[in-house]
Amino acid sequence: MVCLTGFMGSGKSTVGQLLAAQLAWRFVDLDEEIEQLTGLSISQIFEQQGEAVFRDIEHNCLARILGSASERDTRLVLALGGGTFAQPRNSMLLREFGSTPRGSGTVMIWLDCPMEDLLQRCVLMGDRPLFRNEASFRRLYQERLPFYQQADYRVESGGEPLRVVEQILALGILGRSIRVIADGNLPGASIV
């Protein structure tokens, strides 16, 4: 399993979908799973029930996804929420899953995006419940940064999403040949 972590706007969902397609693995977006489970948007959960309730729902949903992936031995690319890995019980759950026989191939990748790119991306999106203003945005990033830095790998995600996927594949950590479908490369070609 590949878990993508990073701040809001770092490209976890977009890169995750592309990476899963390249690997022919299943893609799961934790925030989408939460929305599907609750019938509410992430913003609505924050507004109506508060962050503490959201974090409980997030933890339970994460545990369910990991349990299902383990039971079914599913190859999975999981896009975490921006604050998921910054919650100690979630990072512990992910580390515990990674130490089990079925989860031993789990890798945590931090999509590190320059602050100015994050700001530009998030200003354009209206569905970010913790994006209030630039000062609080920068403060929240600094609070979460030490958690992101605990990931197994760091990949720069300020560029085009396909380039970010190429960087992940170039790490050589996924242990299998990868088909390349972008930019006209033929399936079966390997990334060097």
C-alpha cells in the first residue's frame, strides 16, 4: 500500500488517482470515503459537528479502510486528508498496519509542495474548512510539518501531477515494473 500525505492542496487526490492508474492498483481517497459514509461534505462535518467529531470519524474510516485492504490483500493507493497523519492515533494505526505481514509493503510518501503553490491552489477551492486566511494557513502548515517529515519518502509536488507520479515511481520502492501511459510512452516501458 502507498499512503500519500501532505498539506491541503499538495495534490494527494490527483496524484493518487494517477499513481493508482499507473500501477493498476485501487485508489481510495480518505476524505471521499468519509463524505460517502456520513452523507456530508468535509466542510459540513466541521461546521455542524466540529473538528473533534470529524477526527473521530476520520480515524474510524481509516481503520475500516486498512482492515478491508488487509482482509482482501488489496494493492492500494490511499490519499490521506491533510491532517490525518498529524493525528498521533492515525499515524500509529498506519505504522502498526505497515508492520503486519499483509501491510509490510506499506510506504508513506509526503507530497511536499511550496507554500506559495499551496496558497494559490487552496484560494481557488472553496471546500477547505481549515483555510481561513493566509496567516492561519501558514501557522497550520508549520504545526503539521514535523508530522509530514516523518514519512518514509518526500516527493516535491509543486509541478505537474504526472511529473510527481514519475518521481514516485523513480524512487524504485514499489518493486514491480510499471506501465507508463503518459506522454505517449508505450505500456510496458519502464521509468528510468
